[in-house]
Amino acid sequence: MKIWITKHTKKPEDLILHVENMISLDAVKPYKMPEEEWEAILPYVNEIVSGAASVQKNIAYGNSRFDISRIENDSEAGILAESKRYYILRDYEEAELYRKPDSKYVASVGHFYGDPEDAYIDSEEKFCITIGCGIIKYNLCDPFEGYMYDRNTPQWVETGRKGDIEWCDHIDEVTEDYIAVSLEGEEKRKFDINTLELIESTLTDASKENEKWHCGDTDWGKQVFQPFIEGKPDYPVKCPACNKASCHVYINRYEETSRGGVWVWCSNCHLFSHGSTISVPDWWVNSSRVDEEKLCAADPEELVQYESELDDLVNHRMLNYCVIENACHYCRHKEYAEPHISECPECSEKTLTSRLSGPCMIVSCSNCGYEVVGSSFFPPCQTDELTYTVMAKNVEKDKMPKVARLFGLNVMTFVNRINEYGEVTQTARLFDAEKLYLTLKKLGVEVEISPDFRRKFPDLIGCKLF
């Protein structure tokens, strides 16, 4: 029986809660657990082994507390493969080899962007195989060197890890001659068991349908993703290959992490690129329309059907939740400061007027009476979600009472803060920050704003468009 043990420790001198996971096989003490801790939790472990309980929580010992539970499903616990003497555990992006029965850590047998997907241990325990972004065959022999990128060693051999990556999903079969794997996108391949050279590739019906997508090179992917990095809400952007404004981007944040995968694709020339591990901004949220289970590194098919909505999501989040350069450039009210005249879809006369009135777009034809009204045409400043910090510095003595009132402080507290820190601060949303800034400037007080809304909204002060 396998028992999952989670140890939570908070040292008196440390504010961070440390979490450590261990596995006990058949009530054997995990190698790295101190003897006294094991003796303290062993009665609770035995209750689970006997079937008297399935979970034990908040068992206190010293500065630690322990949660103990029976492992019902190996894969859900991260156990990818098991043999008589070893098991392979997935830990984040690492494939780790452990010894039985005391769960002593032996070595890393692979590291994979996007996590290892599957593993296999030879029945004679001479080697193991791990797959994910590529394939690694690791020889189970001394010195059990831990896996490292870009290292030539007899300890392991690997393939499909760079350039044209083999995004493997499942190990189908291992013989004395080959290993057969399924790739994302339903393609199946066989590799030589010794060298991992490709022997055979078979396209299923599903993978044949995906042949329309072609991998763009690294530079192409970087160029399409660059507007996102620079905070320019211009998607869809122009494709570096076909020169059409048909390139899209989408990020999928992994659950409860600051990491995620990124897809970029061109709906015109069908180039695409995928990255499995990027740092995701705090302000990003996944689309509720996208089924994460259907996202695939081999193509962007799950995303293509929603690409217009995803463009809107990307642009909206950038415009409203991050500091971009000149958001006023994207203001519809600036664009429609004067009414637009165009051809009417009903009578084909050039008598169709489009104008903005508050948040409403009114489109009407003076010839045939055609009219449409749309709402929610707010300028970027009205939907901005940032919080700004206004700082008053070096305030002259005679101005302190007025400035103290502006910051909601009594004069004594205000003076103490100025003397101690040299400044006083207040956080506010955009229009309140603007009002406070203008009042302080009128009083002749030195003032700073972080982030500086004048950079994001250079036309805000004095704007009367909305």
C-alpha cells in the first residue's frame, strides 16, 4: 500500500511555510524522514494501512504538522512507472527515480517543459524511459548521474528535445528493438530502443487533418508574441511570413501558478508556435471558452474557433490591467471626434453616419432611415483597472495643513511621515489619482505618481471627449 505524507513546517525565525511531500510504501519509513517524526505519525499510518481510516489531517509534531492519506490512483499521485526495486515520480517538470521500499531519492531521470507525461521501467531494471517534450532513455546503473540539459554521457540518450520537438503523450509499447509512442495530435512513432533514432511514423486520421499547421521558427514566434511583451493591444497583428494581419496569441495559465503555456498562430498561412513554460503576468486570466483538456502542443485547433474573442480578451487585459504606452491611441472617442460617413448597407448611398454619444455608437442613414445603436464603447480611461500611488514630497511647512487634509491625515501624523520618510502616499484609481495630482500641482507641491498615468494616458488631463 502507498501512503502519501505531506509535511508542513513553519520555523520560528522564518515566515515562510515549507511543504514537503513523501511516500511510504507498506508502512516503511521514508528515507528522508527523521526517526522521531516517523514514530510520532506511525500510529496514524497504521490506521490507514489497516483500513480504519483513509485520511489523517493536522497531526502536530514539533514545529510541523502532517497530512496523511492513502494513494488511490498512482497517476494522480504523480507515480508514472513502477518496478520491483524502483518507482518514477513526477515532481513539477522533473521525473525523479526513487528506491523501494524506503523511497530514497536516487536521481533525476529527466526534465521536461510542460511536465513528463509517461514513463516505463524495464522488467530487468536495466533502463527506464520518460517522455513529454521528447524522449529520454536513462540507464539504471552507477553512478546514477542526475539528468542535465546539453550533457553528453553514457548515463542517458535522448531525442526530440530541441528544434522540432516530439510532443509525446503516451508510451504504447516497448520491445527489445523499439519503443512506440503516441504524439499529441494522434501521430504514432517508433524509435530504436538503443539509439532512439526514428524507425517509423504513422499518421492517424486526426493527425492528417492537422497537417495544415506548420511549425514556425523561433524568430517567427518571438515576432508575433512581441506586441504582448511590449503591452501593445493590437491583436491580430501582421504575420512576419505572409504579411496579413492574421496572427493571434493565447496564454493558458497553469492552475494556481505563475507559469503557463503560450500559443501563437497565423490563420492565413497556418504557421504556429507553442511554448510550454512561460512566466504569466498576474493580470492574465484564462478564457472560459477554451477547453484546457483539448489544448494541444501540436496545433492551435482548440483556439482557432474562438480567435476573435481571444484577440478581444488579450487586448482588453493589456489595455486595462497593465501599464502600456499611450492607451489614448486606442480611444474610439478620439477616432470618432467627428462623425464618420460611409455607404449604407441597406440603400447603398453614402449617407450612413456613425457617431459616438457617451458609451453608445449610433449608426444611422439619412436617406433610408436605417439605424443601429451599440453600447459599451467606453474609452480606455473609463475601464482602466490599475491602482496608482500618488506621492507628495518636500512639502513646505505652510502647505502641510492643506496637503494633510487631501491625504486624509491629521497634521501631526502628516508631519511625522514627512520627517520620517520624506513623503506621504495615497493609492487611488485613475480619476481620483488625476484629481489629487492636479490639486497638489496647483498648490505647488512636488508630486510623483507610480505607475505614471501620464505615460499611459498622455491626453487624459483636460480631455473632454467623453
